[in-house]
Amino acid sequence: MPVPRRFSSVPRRTFLKSSAALAFLGAARGAAAAPAPAKTVSADELRRIMDAPVLDLAAVKAPVTVASLELLRQGKNFLVRARSTDGAEAITVPNPAIIAKAWPVLLAHVFPTFLKKDARQLEALHTDIYRAGSNYKMQGQLFWTCVMAVEQALLELMGQTARVPVAAFFGGAKRRDIPVYYASGNRGNTPEAEIAFLEKMVAGSGVRALKFRLGGRMSRNADSLPGRTEKLIPLVRKTFGDAFTLYADANSSYGPAEGIRIGRLMEEQRYAFFEEPCEFDDLWGTKAVADALTIPVAGGEQEYSLHRWHWMVAERGVDIVQPDLHYGGGFIRATKVARMAAAAGMTAVPHMSGGGLGYLDVVQFAAFTPNIGPFMEFKGNATIPVSCPTSSLKCEQGQVRVPTGPGFGVTVDPDFVRRAEVVRAG
């Protein structure tokens, strides 16, 4: 049943606070609960949250001094190996696509700042790494993905040393089983072909939510095929029915006016969020779309600046924050974003980038983040063999069980590690 048009003329902030809006958005999410009303929070309070410490390292009783950091490579896959002076070892998996481009920065500009330091100083080292050697001049995804590569390794090293899961450092796990959605990466196929793909993708998985792609990706309003978007939006709803929660991702396809037009089509079909309608760095255009629509607008996967995140939350530039755990610099920075969002009554649905073990990072973050959204993206396409005694790491009945062992709860296959070669500068 289409959304009554009278809702579309109501200012968004007023709408979001109304009981009618909460009922509508709750229905749009299918089985998910309705979001909390928007809250009024000052920019100063958000800055206090942004600047506040995140980690609780009470379980790590003694220094964990970083003796060595190495980048290993096997084919297209990368590993980071960290060792402490006490003999503990951590093997973690950075974002493979970005590290393939940025590894010289990781070796020359990031690793040295963390060597011989106590891993418990990780938050302070975030500031040091930004300043060291004028690294701030390399501000961007390539740099912050390198920082995440080390943060991951040091969290794992501390988890192994203290024999606690990584969630313990972020206030403890709030949930063990994470409902997930499947996402199509297709763009440019016909609506009928995409429907067939979506049906095959979710068959037998138990998932009750999915996401697909609209528009032409950074295309300045051009669709990937003429009329594909307008036909696909109602066709997906008709095919999967009202019990499914539906999301769609424009990947920066539209200007504000066209984003609003497409968003209205999604409103009529009760979609649960509209992701990245405008070019990702057009914060103002994205806000204009979000202000005009009743459907929640999600965004932020490309964002690496905490100051711009502060603006997006303070000005309600999006309704759902989507920090990427790798592109944005790690769990600590993503937690700061989620906590600012929580203060404003907003949910967090982290973006999952790349292969490797990206889906594991997302479910771990979802386990300890109080204001997490109802479904997390799951690709389950790990290219690195791991063992996990506490979880299958598979989608079962629409959920993924979070590992609960020390650190991130998984062990990279030792044979895989032995076959990897150390990457060296020059």
C-alpha cells in the first residue's frame, strides 16, 4: 500500500518525531523494531563524545609492548603479524584491495609509530600517527585503512594476551546472533535479470532483508540502463513481499533533485533506507535529500573525517550512519561515530568493504554497539582460511553467530600463514 502523499510534505525532523513516522518506519523494516525518535543534542555535546576515550582495557593488566609488525602477502591476500616482547602473536586480515595500493605507506609511515610502544596506548597513538612525519597530509582512505590494519592487530594482540574477546574493550557484547542482509553488487543488468539473481542469492539462507543497486554509480543522474531503476524498485517489492526489509544503494548516482524523485518511489514501496543518493562528499546535497524524504537516508561509507561525521550528526545530514571499519580508520573511530549517532537518536549500520574477513569485522562491531541497526551486510566470501570453535561464520537462518574466543575469535590457518611472504620496502 503506497505511503500517503501527505507525509511527504511534512518537515523531516517533525515527521521523525511523530508516532505516525515511527509506525511507518517500523513497518518498512519488516520484523525490525521502529527506530527511536530523533533527539536534540548540542554540537558541543557531540564534540565531547567524539573526543572521549573509547577503549576499556581493564582486562589488560600489564604492558603489551609491540616488538615487531610485519605485512605478509599471498597472492591477492594480505596479513598483518604483530608480536609482543612477551612472545604473544596476532595474525589479522586488513582490507586487501586498499592495502594492495597502500602498503608502502603502511610500511614506511604507519608501522614505525607503533613499534616498541605499549599496545594499551592505542588511542593516544591514533593522534601520534596522524601527526608523525606530517602524515595528516596523506589524509584519506588509503592512510586510514593502513591505521586500521595496525589497530586490528593490536586489538588482537591484547585480546590474546588478556584472553578476552575484542568486544570486552568496547563495553562488552550486547548480542551474540546478528541478523544479516544479502547485498547484490550488480548494476547494468535488466530488472528481470536482477530479480532472478536476488532470488537465487537469498534462497535457503533464511535472510529477511536484502539490498540492491540503483542508478549508474557516480553518474550525474544517468541510469545504468534507461528506466532500470524506476522498474526495479516496485518489482523487488512485488517479488519479495511485505515481509522482506528492502534497502537500495545509489552509490552516489544522483544530484539532490533526482535523489528526491527516486526516494519518493522508494517511499511508495516502503523501503527501509536509501543509501548514498548523492555524491558521497556532497554532504549538503545528501542532507537536502534526507530533509525532503520520509524514508531514512543512509550514508558515510567513504568518510574518514571525524569532523565531517560530527557535522553530519549535528546537522542530521543522514538518518543512518554507515562508517566503514577499514576506510574510516578502525573500530575506535567507528565507535566514536556510532556514539555520536546514539546521542542524536540515530542508528549505525556499518558498511562492509572488500573481501578478506570484512564480514567478521562487521558482526564483531554489531555485537558491542548498542544502537546498531536491525540487519548487517553479509558477504561471507572470505578468501582466507580460518578456524573458529565458537561459530560457523556462516549465515544460518538469517543470522551469523559472533565468535566469542580471545581477540576476534578466529585463527588464520597456520599453513596459509607459512606460505605467505613478508612484504618489504623497496
